Amino acid sequence: MSALQFPPGFRWGTATSSFQIEGAAELRGDSIWDEFCRVPGAIADGSDGRIAVDHYHRYAEDVALMSSLGMDTYRFSVSWPRVLRPDGSADPAGMGFYDALVDALCAAGVRPWLTLYHWDLPAWLPGGWTNRATADAFADYALRMHAVLGDRVRVWTTLNEPWCASFLSYAGGQHAPGHTDAAEAFSATHHLLLGHGLAVRALREVDPGATLGLTLNFTPAYPAGHDDPADADVVRRVDGTAHRIFTDAVFRGAYPADVIADAGAAWPSDLVRDGDLELIATPIDVLGVNYYTSQLLRAGEPSGQPSPHPTAPDAVVVDRPWLDRTDMGWEVTPDAFRDLLIGLHRDYTGPAGIPLAITENGCAIDDPDPASGPIDDQQRIDYLRGHLRAVHEAIAAGAAIDTYLVWSLIDNFEWAFGYTKRFGLVAVDGELNRLPKASAGWYAELIRTGTLCLPEQV
């Protein structure tokens, strides 16, 4: 075995989201995901988030589990419809839940990292993210949460994966609210980013010492034909709406001109108002990176089905059969992760003088039923080991990275896949008992030593 040592002070932890784990749906208002779960066929197994893994009632057990594994950071999200009512008043029980959760984390020595928006938008907001007023409502919600938790929560993420909340949700139709309109997707993108900028500005004013940022998801794409201009162009167009529309707006204060040109009539002419881009580019303190896989693309014929890449309906994913795959069907490509991190540092975060944090990285494995005994999930360990090697290599190449958070702590509701995909370090049986897998013990040892052991290459 060879060994890689992570820097002193490197942060280790895990991440979850409210709708996926909390349950207790009867104690909060409806979100767009509650409504989406009621659409026949929207969720693979017909399930929903009403109970999930009952974290609402079992949070103390889950915090103790994190602490026992040595984790020092927990990234969780707040359910907006749990803490605020349709009339704008605070829900004391909802606020109290997060107050108690943060207290428990602090008592256990686990840093609370709060994400304000992980997709469960209140169902009562008219028009959702297509309505500019939602951005203002989001900034108000951010201040309301800070007033309750800001004395203990020092790291705040505004948005999680706005690409999913815009293009996947309003153009591709795979996520709530399940729409398939390109103009709505571009409107949602802008209003999500505007809400981010408004929230960062508002939080900065009341708490100059807080660490503020957002989390973007990245799926690097490569042309199937190295010398094929059509393949190169389809990669450019996918990259434009998947990545650059967000990174350029946040770090450069402008939307990429080629994305607007590619959008054509789907880009609303009155979308961006004076001052919007300056707000969106309000400086942040950390960029969260979510990474799972990469893709090889070629230009083909549009399938006629709704696409989450409205400027690239002709993008065709090319399989690489020599690569391992996770249970999501995603190819395992840690080298692309390394290159992504180096590129983000070079082009965006390094010039801004801010660090990257790995806010999600993990894999779904077809784990056996926990009733059959302890789960020896070596495939998950191999995935994590390979991707942590990539993080270490990026750091060695000069990328400023200070945090790594596994997705996820526990098997949970995996959005449109329901409970059919398992990402957790911890399994859950029919009685909702928490059952750590082999990967949990492996991760705990990594945290204890800060040393990543790699098998020698044959």
C-alpha cells in the first residue's frame, strides 16, 4: 500500500438534505416535491418523503453517529416550508427543530454547515422560480434563518445545484415541478442566482464574519470525436448551460454571450434588469463542488424528448464500456474530478482568493438488504478512495481545497428514483434502525489518520 497524507486542519464530514431524510411531512407545509411525488409515474417506486428516514425525530441519534465516526462537519439543508408558513409567519416547531439540531451538532463538536435551498420550494409561492418575487422571498427567508441560527452556524450555502432546480426541473421535467419549457428554465436560472446574490448581500450586512457561498454540480463533458467540430460544439453548448452560466455569473458578473446566443428566443428579453448581475456577483467565501461522474458526448439527432440542455437537444451520451459504473449507471471517472478541481481553481476560485469545498461526492451501490447482515460495500470504498486520490492530486497541483463531505450519511429518498438507489455510509432497515456499512468504518479510519491508503498498482 502507498499512503497520501491530507493537510493538517483538513475538514471531513458528510451531507444530507431536508426532503430526503427528515420525514414528518405532517408537521410542515407542502413543497413542490410533495406535489411532484403525487404525479403518477414521477417517482420510480411511487414513494415520497412523508417519512423518509425520520431524521426529524431521530436527529440526536444521527448526530451521535456522525460524532462516533469522527466527522467534524455536517452539511444539512433547511426545509423552507417547515420554518415559514404561507402567511409569512415563522413556524415555532419548525424553527425549534433546526435550533435543537444545531445545538446537538455544536455539543458533539460537529461544525454545522447550513444549506438554505436544496430544492423543496414552498408550494404556495406563485410561479416558483419563474417568478422574480421568489428571489426576494428567498433573501427574506435567509435573514429569518440567520436570526435564529446565526450565532452558531458560521457557514452558509445559499443554493444547492441550481442547475437541477432550473434546467432539470423546468426544461427536462425530471425534477419538480416537472415542466418542459426552455424559457422557464432560463428564467428560473436567473431568479435562483438573483436570490443567491440578494441573500449573500443581506447576510453579509448582518454578519460580516460569516462564511457564505453556494454549491454547484459539475459533470465535465468531453467530445467523442477528438477532431470532430460538431462534437466539440455540442460539448460547448452543454457546458454553457450546465456550468458556465452559473460560474461566469457568480465570478465574472456576466452570462456567457454564446449561451444567450444559443438560447435565441428562449432567452426572455426582459429577464435581466440593471444591477442584477452585480448582485449575483457579490463576493462569496467558498465554492461548493458536487461531483459524481463525467460524460463523453457526440452530436446526433434530437430525440424529440424534453432535454435538460435546451441549447443542446442533439447531445448524445457515448458509453465507455471499459469504465466501472455505479448503480445510477454513472461512469466512475476520478481523473476528470481532479482535472475539474484544478480548472476551477485556475479559472474561477483561485483568482478570487477563495477555497473550494467538496460538498458532495459519493456513489449509489446496489447494497444487499440490511436484514441479511452487515453490508460490506467495497465498491463504495473503492469509489471514495479513487476520488479522494483525485482531491489529493488537485491539492498537490495547487488547488485550494479545505473540506470533503461524503454524499451521503444515510440511505434516503433519492428524488425521482425514490428509495431504489442507496448512497449512504449507513443503511436503514424496515424499523428505521441505523446500520453502518463497511464504508462508514473505512471513512472513520481515514478521518482519524488523515491518511489515504492506496493499493499498489500492478
